[in-house]
Amino acid sequence: MSTTEWSVPGAGAATREDELRAGTWTLLGRLLAAPPDREVIDLLRGISRGSGKGESDNLAAAWQALRKAAERVGIEAADREFHDLFIGVGGGEITPYASWYQTGSLMERPLVVLRQDLQQLGVERQEGNSEPEDHAAAICDVMALIISDPDVSFEWQRELFQKHVEPWMETFFRDVEQSGNADFYRAVGQVGAAFVALEQDYFSMLA
């Protein structure tokens, strides 16, 4: 991938590449926040993406794997899979929090630092949301938000990614992909891991 395949975000309207990046973060956040409903499944079944501008072969293959997974999964099966992976009785197989992945415990320093950075950006947790801000879904939503906001500089994007995504989230998605309880979510993990790796390349090249 050459440096011309992505444009550096700046003031004004988001570029097409930014819109695709933000859309991918939004979709990943939705799939990690709750089981997919019929609308989400239908959306995924309509995926028709090849290796396009700024997209790696790995990510293109992952999108197609996700489309095929959506074609064969039922709503109830996806719901059971989500709960087995992330909730369970007394905890799911995978703990989707930055603190857990980086320290082995919940509510640790990665969450404190994230809250400080979000406060600086003026990003607040929605009322009624009891999940800590370092949940994987919440961090995906934050990435989508800051990419879409022309008032957030590229430097802030890169700093948030390098501090709060890069140290752990690709490993998290690989764990989802390799889980014995995953079928539909195996493809979600594949997309997530490939996309985070692509974002890492993007921010590294433009450092």
C-alpha cells in the first residue's frame, strides 16, 4: 500500500476514505455492543467489496468471509454466540476491555487514561450506558466519531489509536477469530483484526 492510497484528514468535509474508515469502526462497534438484529444481518449479506482503494487483500477477503457468515447465520444463533463469547454466566469466554487485555484486571489505568483523553476531546458517555469507556465497542465508536468530526485533528486520531487501540485490539479480534465458540463472530474477528492492522499501517506511514 502506498501513501497515496489514503489522504490525511483535515478541516472541512470528510474524504471518501474517512467515511469508509468511520463506517467500518461504527459497524464493528455495533457488532461488539450487542448481537446483530435482522437489519444488521441484511446489511452484511449485501456486502460486495473487493480490494479497493486503501484496502488490503486480507481485509477484502475478511469482508467476503463476513458476508458468507451473515448468509448462513440465524438471528437466534448469532444471539447465543454473542452471549457465549462476551457475556456468559459469570463472564463470557472473551473479556472485551482494554484494561483487561493490557493489565489482566478490569477498571485499571488504561481506562483512567482513556477517560482523561475523552474529557480533553469533549466526548461524554451517553446517559444510561453502564459499560466502562474501555469496552471494545465504545472505543470503536469513539474512533468513528473522531474520524467523522472535522474539528478533530489527524494528530488526535493518531494519538487515540496508538494509545487506546494499537496496544491490544488486534489481539482481541484475533482471540474472537480463533474462539471455538465463534462461527459468525469468527468472521467479525477476521474483519476487525485486518482492519486494525490496516489502520496501524495508515497512521505509521503518515507519522
